[in-house]
Amino acid sequence: MARSAAARDDSAIAVNEHEGAVLGLIARNQPLTRYQLYKAFQLSPTTTYNTSKGSLYPLVSRLIDRGLIGVETSKSRRDAELLSLTKLGYGALTRWIEQTGPQHSIVNDPMLFRVLALSDVSRDERIRWIADAKGLLLDRKQELNSHKQGPKSPYDDIVHGTAVAIIDAKLEWLDRLLIKVVNEENV
């Protein structure tokens, strides 16, 4: 009987990657409003999720309904709801942090998936795609470097540096890809 109760407790705090990332941002910045959470995602060097208000706000509501996030009304911020983790939320965050599996070691990069299909478009479209991808990466790198704020955790400098290094690596392989595309057309 105790085993089934523990299994229920584990399932109550099981969160997916996006939910875990939300709990982590709240834990590092609490208390904060939904809008502040949205802005924190926008400035994060690790943002890989759809962080539109239309996806983030309902996700927060679901976490509130599950008891992982608590809400307090702020008197100083026009009665805004301030979010913070509950004890159950800290348990879910801890469990999420501790989980590792094969999916965490494999690069899940949408750009790489597109490169696999790049030969299905014209030469001009391939070159345009590479130029657009490089432009997006350069913009993101500039954004990361201009919005770097003071540390919220002792590891922010490592995460920021890694995010910049990943962008630099992508820029390098896009350069190699461009050379290959141009040389293939000249053969």
C-alpha cells in the first residue's frame, strides 16, 4: 500500500521539460508576475520553448492548479499575481533536475533537421536559408551579450558562455555548409 501512495506522489510532481524550465525560472526569480516570467524566458540564454504568452500563461495556470506554484496578490503592483513555488513545486523541480536520460545527451536541433532536407530546395533557396539562419544566430548572440544581467545563480556565467559557444559552433558549421553548397553547384 505504501508503494502505491509513493507512486501517486511521484506522478503528482512529475513535470515535462517545459514545466521544469518554468519552475526553475520561478525558483530563481520569485516572487514574480506572469509577465516577469515571460520576460525572463525571453532573455534566457537557454530558451528553446515556445514562450508566447498564449502558451506560457496557460502552462502556469495548470501548474497552479496542480499545486506546484502558489499565488499571492501584490498590493504594490496593481493587485498583480505574484508566483512562487510551493513545497510540492520544489519537490517537482528537484525531481526534474535529477532526471537524466538518453534524450538529454542527443542534440535536438531543428536547424540540423532542416539541413537533412536542404537538398530538396533550389540552390538559391539553400543559400537564402543559410544566410537567414546565420542572421538569426548572430541576432541571438548579440541579444545574449547585450542583455546579460547579473547572476541569478552561481552557474549563470557557465550557461551563458555555453549558449554563446553553441551559437558560435552553429555559425561555423553553417559557413562550412555554405561552402559545400556553393562548391557542389560549381562541380
